[in-house]
Amino acid sequence: MVAVVWGSSYLAAKTLTETVGVTVLLSLRFLITTLALALMWLVWKRRRAGRRETIVGVVLGFTQAAVLILETQGIAGTSATNAGLIISLVIVFTPFTESVAFHVPLPRMVFIAGVVAVVGVCLLVSGDGFATPTLGDLLVLAAAAVRSIHVTAVSALTRGRGYSALTLTLTQSAVCAVAYTLADYQGVLQAVHSFDAGEWIGVLYLGLACSVFAFLVQTWAIQQTSASRASLLMGTEPIWAVLIGISIGRETLMPLGIVGAALIITGTYLGLRSETRHRATTTPGRRDAVRKPSTSTGRG
């Protein structure tokens, strides 16, 4: 479901960046997100975060802010084909970052599945050909790399510690909102006074559906499973971006695109199956040792 929502965010973000700057758009998006999450936090009367939980939330907030500024700026400066292909490389990056973080090799099939999925994305989004890389392409590539680090960091810093997904997401959102607003305070004020109804609907969708809902589910899912499995599921995001582009943007899907979609689904299934088997055959003691980084490394 998160992949579906984030897939739809491409169209909304691409449209809005044609009329407003990236930092302004992200500022408004996360101001709305932070307000909504704060209201939820008050209604559900969550306990106050401890010092350690707050620090973790702030750190993850900065990594999330980096992902989104790179990704959104990249999408604004490249083609949808290139963006959809490059961002999917997070599927391949995450097993590597997770393996390094936890000092344990992942099953070979997880890596093979990631490659299969990326090949599928290549076929899916390359109907018009893969253009020469631009600055936008490089920014999206950087976003994919940072996103893999962020997903792994969420797993390493939160799993097994009983942190509230809502509190963590609220902290991350507040960090993003402050950072983006400080980056272009005047631009934010101008946008507030000049946006029309359609633009506000787009920002509200990005702030509520693509941020509040998606980030809460992402944080909860990663705490319950592994970063690689979450990354594989979220890696189907380009499929939904294309489907929404076809239904709303009236784009066409070529025969190779259909083959690509099948490969992505196959790669996701193979990766999930292999990773699930790997976790099932790991003893509780070994799993705890692997999944809980030592405090001496500075990651715990």
C-alpha cells in the first residue's frame, strides 16, 4: 500500500514543482504532515519520547530530509522514465547497506531478486529510451543511495527498542518541516498567499497520504520485519507510478513494459521468500546478535 501511495506522489510532485520551488513544496508538505501527526499524538495521548528516542528521531529526520530533497529536486530536473528507473536501485542498495550495518551476509537470492527487479524496471520505464544522464538523474541516484541508508538506519536504531512509530514519525516530520522552511522562508509565505485550490489539494495529498500514512506504515513495517524486505516491497513503487500515469496522465504501456512489471513482481516475490526462509532458519540468539548492533560500534 505504501508503494501505491508513493507511486502516485510522482504525478502530484511533478505537477507542483512546475509552479513552486522544491524546498517550498517540501516545507508546506511537512508543515501539514507535522500538524496532522501532532494532533494524532495528542488525541492518542502517547507518552513523551525519552532522550534516546528523540535523538534517534532527529537523526532519522535528517536522513529522510536528505532523501526527499534529492529525490524531489531530481524528479523536477529529469524525465519520468529516468527517475522511475534510478530510484528503484534502492532495491539493490539496501541489501548491501544492511549487510554492512549488521555484519552478516544476506542470502544470494536477495541480491539476485534485486537485480531481477531492477531489470524489470528498466523494461517497464524505458519505452521511450533511456536518455543521457542529467544532473536530475544524478540527484535521483543519490536519493536512492541515501534512502537505502535511511531504511537500514531505521531498522538498526529502532528494532526491538519499543519506540513509538507515531512519535518517531512526528519527530522526523518536524525536522523536515523546520529544515525546509528555514531554507526558503520567504518563498513559503508567498506560496501560502498565492496557491489556488488545486495546488492546495495537491499539497494536502502529499502531506497527509504520502507522508502521514506512508511514513507511519513504513516505520512500523521495518520495525516488524527487515530493511531488505521493506525495501523490496516499496521498490514496486515504479509500477504504481506508471499505472497511475496511464490512468490519469494518459500514458501508454508498451509490451516491454508489461514484461518489466512481471519481472518486478517476480523479483519481489523471490526476494521476500528467500529472506523469510533465511530469518526462519536463524536461531533466536543469533538473530538478536545480528539485528542488535553493538553499542561499541556507535550505531546502537
